[in-house]
Amino acid sequence: MKTLLLTLMVVTIVCLDLGYTLVCLGGSGPYKDVVCAKDQTICYRYIVWPFKSRVTIMRGCTSSCPERNNHVCCSTDRCNK
């Protein structure tokens, strides 16, 4: 029995991706943790004005940071608060 459990544990560890994945806040509110894909190494936050009196802040993962004034990019977990 112990051998079976040990074998299952080893197989699980080998099959799982134990590499680091970035966690960003995602969506437009309420914000939730989003696990980024391997190629997405940047968290972003940007402001959208859909109407004159309403501001929406978008957050998520990306592979490159857009070069725009209203975009903020960073590369640590949950840094896009």
C-alpha cells in the first residue's frame, strides 16, 4: 500500500507543472486572482472611459506591455492593484 501511494505521489509531481506562474488581478471588478499562461509574464492595469462620467479599470495578464499613457505594467504577483 505504501508503495502504491509513493508511486502515485511521484507520478503526480512529475505530471504537474511545478514551474513558476505569475498571478495577476484580473477583470474589471470585483478583481480576482488570475493565473497567467506561461508566455504571459506581465500584469497590466489600464483605465477606460466608456462614458464621460464613468471610469473602468481593466486588469489582467499579457505577454507585452502596450506603449500607451493609461497602461501600467509590472511583473510580480498581484502587482496590478
